[in-house]
Amino acid sequence: MQKKIMTAVLAGVLLCGCSSQSDSRMVNSDYENVSAYTKYLKSVESDPSIMSIEAYQIDEEDPTKYALMVSNRSEDIFFATTVSIAAADDPDTAIESFSISLVRPGSYSYGVFTSETGELGYELSSYYTLDYQTDVDYTYAEEKADGSGNTRIDLFKDGSYELSDAETMIQREYAIAVLTGYMNTDYYFYDQNTGYTEEDSTIPDPNTAVYYASADYENREIHIYSGIDTSKEPISTLGME
């Protein structure tokens, strides 16, 4: 069982005015044409308080081994960060450092490190907005779909749907998946009034989805279905970069 053992202390902030291309090292993705989407990341200044960071002991027999959870509290800012481990009496000298690649708003990433000091700092080195398919307002939630470890993405929009809304939403989600390296394949679209509420974390029934979309990253295609019946022909097939 994981045990929470410390909370990170802000060591410093480096605001980057670089182009998104120069920060492509912060994008950890196996997608063959990832540069087609990094060009939509726009560097911005932001507040380091959008990030929370916690460390957990992960091995009861090894008190020096930790997992690190880095969460993004923002509603519209993506970030990447460098985490440094330092001794309490010399906080400016890193014993080890590692990068956390792009984290989407409302999501998290993690890393594993060893430390005997219990001291932890970080630098938010890159803030971005994603200037791609921004015409539709929606929210999302991640749910474990099955025992395989695949993650399904639930998408919620107020009011009724047009197919064009779903196309815009899934194209943006495709880009986010490529940029964060979490290339999910299953997307369900709901009327927000009948779906998820953050307060009680109700998991929506996929059978109530307005649309279902499947992303094929190898062939760079998205298939959208009316409801969840994939035995019928998709109502829209989108070619991606």
C-alpha cells in the first residue's frame, strides 16, 4: 500500500519565453508525426500554483524509493516540469533530476526516484495553451475501461450535440493524446446534464453516450459512431496529420 510521506517545496520557477518547438523535449510521445501537433502549443506565462506535487513511499522495505505525482489544477494551461532532488543543507545542488513531460489541464503525471533526504523541489519550465480546435467548450474525465489497463475518455458538453461538435472535440482530444503520450483509443460523448459531476464522481453509463469515437493512431484516423454500436458504419471518419 502506498504511503504518503512528504509534500514538495517550491524551489524555483523558470518562466520560458521559448518557442514550442525548442521545448519539444518536454513532449514524450511515440507518435510518428508529433511535430504536426507541437506547432499548436503556444508558450505563455502562468502561476506555479496550478501545479501540485506529492511524493509517496512505494516500497516498505526500501524507505528511499518514492513515486511522485504531479497534478495540473488549471482549466486551460498545459505544463511540463523538471523535478530535482536535493539535500536539506544544500537545496541548490541537485542530487538527481528528471523531467515530467506535458501534463494536460485537470490531469496528472508521475515519476519514480530515490532519496535519503526527504527534500524535493521543482521548476515549472514550460507553460502552454493548445491553439487547436478550440471552438467547442467541453469537459472530460478519465475512467479505467477494463482489466487491460486501457483508459477510456468521457467527454461532456452542455446541451445538444451536432456532429460537427463531436468532430471538433475528438480532434482536439487526439492532439492532446499525441502530445501527452497517453494515446487512448476509446472516447464517449455525453450530454453533461446526464453524465459526470465532479462533486460525486459519478461514472456515466457508456450506453447513454450520444457518440462513440475510436482513435487509430497508427493509421491516423478517427471513427465516430452514433451511440456505441460499432457494428454499423461510422457516421464520420476523420483523417489526421
